[in-house]
Amino acid sequence: MKILVTGSAGFIGGYLVPELLSAGHQVIGVDNFSKYGPVARTFDNDPGYTLVEGDAKDVELLTRLAGDCDQLIAAAAMVGGISYFHEFAYDLLAENERIVAAAFDAAIQAFRQGRLQKINVLSSSMVFERATVFPTPEGAELSSPPPSSAYGFQKLAAEYFARAAWLQHQLPYTIIRPFNCVGVGERRALRDSDIQSGNVKLALSHVVPDLVHKVLAGQNPLHILGDGGQVRHYTYGGDLARGIRLCVESAAAKNEDFNLSTAQSTTVADLAQVIWRKAKGTSNGPLRLAHDPPYPYDVPRRVPDVRKAQRLLGFTATTTLAEMLDEVIPWITHEMSVGRI
């Protein structure tokens, strides 16, 4: 297939585009480098990949590109970690609404023209911010209280865009919910302000790279948000990319929604312990933790039910947390040594 990917130069795009190319698809990427600035990717010169530098809110551009594609993956968004949700609450809501509306306007027009078959929407586990059923199945976003955070609420709105476009225009869709993506390629965002965590200024906005950064910087005791009992499911970017590809390729994914994640629960305190052992070994003694006040939207549990993706797509996230860290720790070590983090 020929697939249009918005946000192709972003963090998830760094795993998704090569996954699509390796499966034989042709990829047209759209990105304006607004988060990190210009970045070079290993796939930039792949003959199956074309990068169009442009704004994901440009409906005319997206319509022209989507009209020559079989599917659209709407991955472009302002996105960050828990501190980012707090600092850019309005911008996350307003900018991401403009981005998602542009993607759907373009997809509807391209679908009417006859070639585009489906839009694939990257949502977020944050739609389950106030879920009360664990593990949380697909569909719980419709019965749970709406998310409290502007980011989670906007991601839920993106899912309503998909269902509304099908209801009115019969545009097929797949809703994709990543859970806590972990991998390499994330850098300091251009708009990030300095946030102090103990004696270290945070360079990144997600918990895994932030903790790795602080451990490598020598922080001891290691600062974490809250009591460390928050439960998350850390999912490798390569596994997530494979799951997204299966959503694109599978006929069973039409008009469905999927939680894409590992089934393994990990607390933040346990995560800190694994990172400490991986990065420091036993030479620096036992890990000591310092507990900083949590942010309002740092929910206690985010635990997905992953059985639907296994059943309909044959998807299972197989990469362990230890294996993810074997990739992430050396990468952050290098990025710190050259001053990018």
C-alpha cells in the first residue's frame, strides 16, 4: 500500500516508518519538525519513503497527498509527559483539535475521490484516565467519566471524530491506543521549559528517559513523582509500530479500536529499581528514593486489557522492560555525552 503518515519524523514515527517500509509499503511522511527541530532519520533516503515538510493542519496539502494514498495514519500531535500536560494544557487541546480536524477533513475528501480506504487515528491510553475497571477493555472510554486532563479529553475527542466521520461519511477508521511507549529518538522539545527534579533539570517529558537521565547524571537519592506506586505498562516502540502496521493491514481492524500494549504491569518504584541496576550495577549501593509532589493527572493505575488486539490482529507486545532499557540507556548515555540531553 501507499500510506500517508502525519508526524512521521516524531518519536513513534521513528519506529513506525521503517516498520511499514520493511513490510513493502510506500510511505509519504508529513512533518514540520515543530517539536524537536530538524531531525535526521535512518530511513530518510529509503527509496520507498518521501518526506514532505509541511504543517499537519494544512488541509489542502493533506488532501492532495491523501488522494494518492491507500491509507492515512494520523500520528501528528503535540504530545509529552505529565509535566507537559500541565504546562501546555490549552495548547494541547486547541492545537491537537486543529490537527485532528485537518486529518479528517482531508481523509473524507480523499475517500470521496475513490482511492483512500481508511484513516488510522493514534489516540492515547489517557482516554482511560478515570477508568475504574482493570484491566481496562476497549469500550470503557464510553462508560468511564471523561478524562480530567485537556490532553486526555482531546484524545477522546479524536476517537469521536473517527466514529462521527463513519456515521456521516462512511469513512472507515481504526482507533489505536498506545500505552507508555518506550524507545530511542526522543529529545528535548523546543517548547519545553526547565523543570527541576532534585538537583537535575529534566530534559525529557516521559518517565523512563527522565529516570535514566537522572540516574546517569548521578542523582542520589533518585527523585520520583508521588509514592512510586503508580502502575504503568511500558511498551517498546518497535512492538507498537508492528501493532500499528497490523491495524493498517488487517481487514479485521475496520471500524475497531485497539489497546496496543504489553500485558506486564510495572510500578514507577519498580521501574526506578530496574533502571538503577541496569545503569549503575551494584557498585553504587542500594537505590534510595526521594518523593516529589505528583502532578494532578498522574493517575494511580493505567492497565490495559490487551486480549482484543491478540484475538483480532494476532498482536502481542513481546519486548521486556529489561530489553527496552538495554537500548534506551546506551542511547541516552550518548545523547548526554554530545550535549543533546
